Amino acid sequence: MASTTPQSSLSFPRETFAKLSPHPYLLAHLQPTSATSKPTRANGRSPKQFRQPHVNNGSLTHAEGSAVVRIGDTTVVCGIRGEILLASNVAGYRVDKSSVAPSTRPGYNEAKELDLLVPNIELATGCSPAFLPGQPPSTLAQSLSTRIYSLLHSSGLIDGEDLRIWYQPPDLSDQDKMDEDDSDAIEPEVKAFWTLYIDILFISLDGNPFDAAWAAVVSALRDVRLAKAYWDADREMILCEDTLSESKKLQLNGLPIAVTMLVFRAKEQEQGRDKKHWILVDPDTFEEGLCDESVTIVVDCGSKKTKILGLSKAGGTIVGKDEMRDLVDLAEQRWSQLSQLLSR
């Protein structure tokens, strides 16, 4: 008598379900059938749980400052190169102590006006299947560069005066005459500026690229050491000291941290603010493809009160004034976590 084998039930691995029905797959995790189970994202985190960050400074020896930031499976390398821009090459620029410096004009941003901060993002590194090597700059790379550039200036992180290279002309006049009239003393003048090229390279990408890129930029800027530069009147050129002890660190204004959060709705096409939804902090690539409402908050909690240096919102109608307070609280929590690593 021939034996019959029981038919095995049809089953698929989790990855297959995620690709076939991504929205129901994530919803099943966030809305479990058991009342005792807590909402959990597909990656195992709770909705308001951030990924553990890792920061390593000074990895690139050929750069003035560098940092490697890893948040989950998103890894970013930032290297900062310093080049010298002669003041004589800037049309109409003249600054000395006896004249009115352009930086004293209301609303004048010297670093922005002279393009002293130049960020560039490279995604075509094979960091993900969507960004293969050799591809032209993507829309995401260009938008990230623009956001980094805008935040560098709007946050006031770097003072333009910190990038100036001054020169004190020698006093060649008669000493007795100078004693009679000290008002004619020769004032120092700006001969050049440091231009910082901020190169951001993605090694791997699994969501939330802006937060990781910005953290890498801030960490690399804190690692920057600029060589002592001076004007040589005999050679009529800028020279730099090659000793580390003569170099100087940048004086950064605060420690701004960017925090991105998404809104996941229970029904894909359902609109309105009262519908069931979840706030997902520090999203991965899978979650980014299922959410059409995002909020990015840039905070600095270094002083006694929280400073909101940037706030951007895209898509959706769920997040309003009431929900924004909760999002700021989440941003403050992330600042406390990241600031300990970036301040080392």
C-alpha cells in the first residue's frame, strides 16, 4: 500500500511578504492582533526608537578634518579640505580695521557671500541598489547638498571671521612721529580666506540620509584643524606653518542635530488628521517608501533652553501644532544621545 505524504502548507519568508504587500506587512507589525503585544516596526524597533549611532573622527589623514558616522546600516564619510582664497581675487573686497567691514552690515553672511563653505554629496558609490557607481548625480544627491548648504549658513554654525587670514603691515615710519600721533597707526588687513570643501560620501544607505550626512558634517567640522597661515610680504603670497601645534580648531557656534520623522497611516489612501497613524523616527529605506509625510527638526539643546534652528515638513496633513510639540520632544532626546558622541 503506497504511503501518502501530507501536503506542506504554502509559506514564504518575511522578505517576500514585504516585497509583495509592503503596506499591510508594516501595518501588521504596528497593529498586532494580540492586545498584549506592543507595536513593533518591521526592523524590530518600536515606533519612537532611534538606531544606535557610531561616530569616529580623524579617519582621513589627508584632510583637515574628517568623520565616519554610522546609523544602523547607513554609513557616511565626511572629509573637509581647506584651500586659500586670496582677497585680491574677490571683486571689490577690502577689509581693515579702519574701514567698515562688510560683515558689520545687517544680514551680511561673509561665508555665504564669498562661498567659503562648499558641500558636495556623492551617492553613486554602490551604497544601495538605487545608486550604482558611474551614475550621474541623482536628484537626491543634489537636494541633500542644497539642504546641507542652506543649514550650514542659516544655523550660523561657522563664523566667517574665523576663516579670515590677517596681515599686520610693518611700521616703517619714524618712531618719534608715531609717538606724537598714534591715530595714524597702520591697521591690520585681510589678505585671504580659508575655503572649506566639505565632501560627503555614502558607503551604505538604508534610509534617513540627511540626518546621517549632517551628523557627519558637524563631527568633521569639530575635527578640523587649520594650519597657521600668514602673508609673506617679500614673496607676496600666503604661507602655512607645517607644525600641528601652530594649527587652530574652528570655533563652532553650538551643536545642531537634525532629526527626521515620518508619519505612517493605517490606510494608504485615507486622508485627514484624525485617522489612525504612527510616528516613525529615524526611518529606514523600507519605511521611507511607505510614508508620504515627513518632518525634519534641527535642534540645539546646548543652552538651558532648546533652540529650533530648522524645521521642514513635506506632504500629508496629520502633523499640526499639537503634534509638533511631541516631535520636538523626540528631537531633544536624539540630541542628548548624539551630542555625547559628537562632543568627544
